[in-house]
Amino acid sequence: MTEAVQRVPSELDEAVDRYLAHLRVERGLLAATLEAYARDLREYLEWLTARRIARLAEVNEPLVLQHLAALQLRGLSRASQARHLAALRGLHKFANAEGLTPGDPSEGVETTRGSRPLPHFLAVDEVDRLLAQPDARNPSGARDKAMMELLYASGLRVSELVALPISAIDPHTGVVRVRGKGGKERIVPVGERARDALAAYLIGPRQKLLGTRHSSDFFVTPRGGHMSRQGFWKLLGRYARAAGIQQRVYPHTLRHSFATHLLERGADLRAVQAMLGHADIATTQIYTHVDRERLKAVIAKHPRA
């Protein structure tokens, strides 16, 4: 008889074990609640592992949304979905507090009364205030301005943004060639404001940041390499606070805002799917729910609503 092969605990397993120990010792949760949390989180880890995610630091907001959408498709009750979300949020908040991750990818996820996860986005005037913050008169400000304008104009993932090579962008035609998940390439056109910001950064500030160094990366730092995801995450938060935006702003907040604002103005769902690089149209459809929720809020203000 062949012996079963035991799976070696991964970093994901260790993070969950630490969190459950924290709940048991520090929070004093009941055994039944702990058991339910453990079951939900093990299921979450299996789902992440199937997508080749090895560490919680690799999880982003779209993955959280996709997992919650998968729970909905299984027909779980609202109570079960809410418990899953509570367990998931608790894990990511704990991991962030313990320094295991650079941020909390579940923080920006909101739910409707039906426990439908909705992406977090900014109003158009908030985006305008945010994009006005970088001082483009200095090299780093010009770079930050170009990065933020491009992110909102294209809906790129932050991992795609920071990894763009200089050959991927033609600021004159406004075409960006993006290599996304699974190595798939897509072409994303951007508007005039983003083109102007990219061109302004390219004609002088980029080389000033590099000095005598050379780099194939489009967005660079004085050290010669490309900006990290964590570095961009921090500077975006700093600009958001300077703009007086109360909510926490992450790179994916601008990606969500890009998609939501396009659909609000009548963009075709399939076109938005292509620009976002979603393999499944169901992932893009979450933004139509955002639009409907906003319409409901407007209608609720009608005198005969």
C-alpha cells in the first residue's frame, strides 16, 4: 500500500497558522468560530495556490474580489459569504500589521447588502485633485505625474505599470504595449493628458533621475532601477492625503476608477475587458454592479422614491 505524501507547509499555511493562534490566544474566540474561520481560510489558501500564489504579499485586490465572486457563484448563503469575507479581511489585516505584506488588499473591498463585493473607486473630481498634486517642475514629480496619469488613463495593474520597459510606450501615438498575466500582451491606447505627461517626463526628467546610469525601464529611480510596487503605493497615498481625499487610495483604486468612469460614460463592456486584461468577462462585470448601485443611490433621492 502506498503511503500518502504529506504536503510541506507553505508560507501561506504559516501565515494562517499565526493568525489563528492570534485569534485563539489574543482574541479568545470560541472553538466553533475558530473552526469556521480555519475552514474558510484553508479554502482560500487552496484557491490561491491553484493560481500559483505562494505568499500573501502577492495577493492584490482583484484576487480578493475574484475569490468572493467565486463564493457567490457557488450559491453560498449571505451569512456564509459574510463569514468568509470577515475571515479573509482579518487575515490580511493581521498579515499587514505583522509586516508580512506591504499593504492590505482587502481594505478597499466594499459589500452591498447582498454581500456582493464592490471595487473601491474615486469620484472624477477626486481623481482631478489627486493628479494635480505632483510637482512636474522637478524630475521625481514629473515621473510621478506621468505614472499616475498613465494609470488612470489605462487601468494598468501596478505590477504592469512599474515593469514597463521604455520600448513599451510611444507617447506621441499614445499606445502602450502591456505584458500582463500569463505573459499575454495587450495594446492600450491612452488620452492626450497621459500622452503629454509621458512626453514631458521622457524629454528630460527621466535622464536627470538616472544621471550617468542607463536603464531599459520607463519609470526609474535615482538608483537606476525601476520603482517598486511598494514605493509607488506609498507615494500615491502621500499624494492622496495632500489632495484631501479621506479614503485610503491604492494603485488599484485608480484602476477601478478608470473602469467605472468609462462604463458610466457608455463604454462597451468588452472594450473595457480588453483594456483591463481580464480573461473572463465576469470579472469586468463587477463594475456594472458599481454603476447600478450609484444609480440606485441617485434614484433614492427622488421625492417619490
